Amino acid sequence: MRNDEDVAAARQLVVETARAMLDGRLSFIEGARRISGRKWDVDLPELDPDMVRFLLIDSETDTLPFGDVRPLWQPAALAKLQPEIERSGQWARATGWAACQSLTARFSGNAQSPVSTKQD
């Protein structure tokens, strides 16, 4: 059983990640991977629609090199994958934008989140 402090800490990490995604400091693919990794820690129903968005992004992009594994890839392989990475990143942004806003608002305890509403 999760205690309230652990849930609050996990939710805060989700908020920080979502804000970084919305602000453009973190890609939506990498951010979705971080958030989906917290699925069981944030005390939401299994099929919470916001969390499902991040699980979808993670699942659909799990073969793409992000985070710690990216430096392990050969430059030529990364260059060949770049168009797919860019397309997938745009799709992930479109798919996850509203879920980032929603989780930020929900976990910050206010209906209007203090994050950007601009979705270039």
C-alpha cells in the first residue's frame, strides 16, 4: 500500500515532467516514458485517460533511442532514424499535450494550471 507522502512525491515528479514537456525542455517521447514509469505510484485508476495517453506514446515509440541509450547508438543509425524520430515526436506532442495540461492541473490542485497553453 502506498503512503500519502510517496503518492505526493510521485505526483510532483509527474507535474515537473509534464511542465518540462509543455515548456519544450523535454521531448514528449522521453517525458511520456518518465510519466508512464510512474503509473503505479500516482494512485490513479488503471485506465485513467491521461495516463493511458502516456502509456500509448511509450508503447508506440519504445524502439526509438532516447535518454540514456541514445549515446550508445551509432551516429549513422541515428541519422537514418531521424525522420522517424521527428515524425514520432510531433505525434507524441499532439497526443500528449492535453494530458500534460490535465495531469498538471489535477496534481497541482487547481483547475487552471500555470503552464503555457501554446501548442506550436
